[in-house]
Amino acid sequence: MDELFRSENLVVRRVPAQDQSRWVVTFDNYSIGHGFDREGFGEAFLKQYGVSAIHVMGQREDWYQYPDMEAALAAVRAATAGATRVMTYGSSMGAYAAIRFADRAGAHAALALSPQYSIDPAKAPFEKRWPADGRRIQWRAELDGPITSAIRPVVVYDPASDDRLHRDLIVRDIDIDEIALPYSGHPAATYMLEVGLLVSLVFGVLEGTADVRTFQREGRQRRRGSTAYLCHLAERQPASRQATAIALARRAVEQNPDSAIAGVTLARLLTAAGRHEEALDLHRRNIELTSRYFIYLVAYADALAAAKDPEGALAVAREVMAEVEMQRMPHLNGWLGLIAWSAGERDEAIAALTRAVELDPANMGYRRRLRDYRASAGGVRARASALLDRTWAWLGGQRG
């Protein structure tokens, strides 16, 4: 392992295998971790299969909008010059980069799982999963402008989600080979792994032998064996089909009892149906299964609040926010403020909303709520569920 490039923004790390005629260039997904003392995207997987890899690692979730990105990509291109095959590879934010930077990395192929075209609000106004990041990032025309590509990237996505809208923007600029898998969710990697197609797809694209029609047919035929499929299908049922949604989620739990995603999906649907005790039992089991991972603690706190236990919800929310990384997220500070207010802890609520505004000053919702809190205005609780829903929608996009 050696470093090809390092700056305060980026590290490019080479992990060669015995066969150095083929290289996979990976890009980080969202929430893979900050800093550089970690593995790159797919590093353990590629090592396991003896594939030479170069990992492009960003300092944080900036969609690679760095002034030194061109220099980092030049280092990748120089390192792979003369290779028989080079493939860029990524999921979500990493898939954005795998498509956009394939030419500059000298790639012969690209595999993009659930990519975005952009999250710049001016280019993708429909995108609501990463609103603070979309406003925070300084979008660079040379990196986030129209896509150019000498190759046809293979794009895997869920056409029943907002990822279809990103696909529609991508194909305005370039031709792609697509694998559309309804209710596979975001990112689609979880689904592809469950149905036993991810490894063969990676190698098929790397070797130039992948038949996307075959992968799409197989991916759809195997959907009943996917917990992710059942969960996403359940979540997208209309309110009039609540019983069907719960039955689908319950089948997912029965199919994979140790799946945290299945557990939280069923628990959230039970909460919506007013079946709070059953939902809370599932949440408690879930947070132990995941060693109290913050996403599932957030869901548990939301369920406690819905069950009219604001003090219990606040205790869990404080546990989430004890981590420094969580304190840097405006959505979570807004969420803490909401729960603290409902528990009668007004000073704590105001402090949390103040942090949310400082972290995301363009968010007028936070500003309005902070004014309400400071004035002790009425109607705050009536708007609570909307912020909780937006918080969970954002967190759900970070899975995987």
C-alpha cells in the first residue's frame, strides 16, 4: 500500500495485488467516515478477490468538489497508464464520482450504484436527502458541470425512487448501460448483494463481459429473496394499504430476523398504526443488534416521542448527540431541539436549534423554529412530525 497523492482534502491510496494488469478505482460513499485513517470504499472486498485497487478518499462528504481534484485524478491516471483494464467504481456519492471522473482517471469502464447527477439545488431541485450539504458545498463548474464520457457507465438504480430523476439527468449528457431494479432502494448495493449478483457484476464490468439485460432480468427474478426489496415495497405502500405494508415488512423480518433495516421498517409502520408497544420492542432489539448505532437510536427516539414518552425520547437523543460527529450535523441538532422542546427542556432546545442554524444558516425552517422557541410561541408541537419525517428521510439516505 502506498500513497499516490495527499492534500488536506484528498488521499489517493494504491493497494496493488499480484495481478496489476487490471485496476479498480474507487470513490467513497456518504458516511464512510471522515479523515484518512480508514479503508477506502470496497477495499476489503477487492483484496479478498485479488484485485488491484486505487482508493480516492475525500476528507468529508463534499461530492469531491476540491480544487486539487484534478491533480488527484492525474495521479490515478499516471499510476494506471498501460493497464489492460481500469474501472471506476462507487456507490451513491462515490457513484457520482465514478461516472464524472472516469475519463480523467483513464478508465475503460465504470460501475455506478445509485448515482446522483448532482445535489446542487440549482441542478437537482428535487433532491431532498442531503439539503444541508447541497447548500454548503461550493460547486465547481469543472467538476459538476455537464458530464462527458468516452465510455458507457453501467448504472444500477431504483426507478421507483428519486434515483430515477438523477438517471434522467445523467442520460441527457451521456449514454449509459442501465440496470433498473424497482424497490431495490438506495443504495442498490445492498439489494445486489442479497440476490447474489454484486460480485459477478463487479467482475463482469471490470472484464468488459457484463450483459446488463441478463443482470436486470436476474435481479428482478430474485427480488423475493431480498429483505431490502420487501422493506422498500412496504415503505412505499399508500396509507390506504397500511395492513399490506405491515405484512410485507413482517415477512422481511421473518425472512431475515437479524436485519436491522427490516426491523426498523416494521417498527416504523407499527408506530404509524398506533401499535406502540410492539414497535418499541422491535426498536430495542434493533439497537442491541447494531450495538446502538446512531441511525437506529434516532428511530427509537422518534418512536418514543410518538408513544408520548418525550423524556425517554430525550434520553436517547442525548445519547446520539454525545458523539462529536453527530454534533456537526444540522439535521440532528434540529431533531434534538424538537425532542428537547417536547420534553419541556426549553433551554436545551434553543441551544440545539442555535447550533442547527449556525451549521446550516440557509435553512429558513430552523430559523423560524428558533424564533418560535425563543418567543415561546404556540404551535411548535403541531409542526413537530414534519421535521421528524424530514430527519428520518435524510438519515434513510445514508444507509449502506
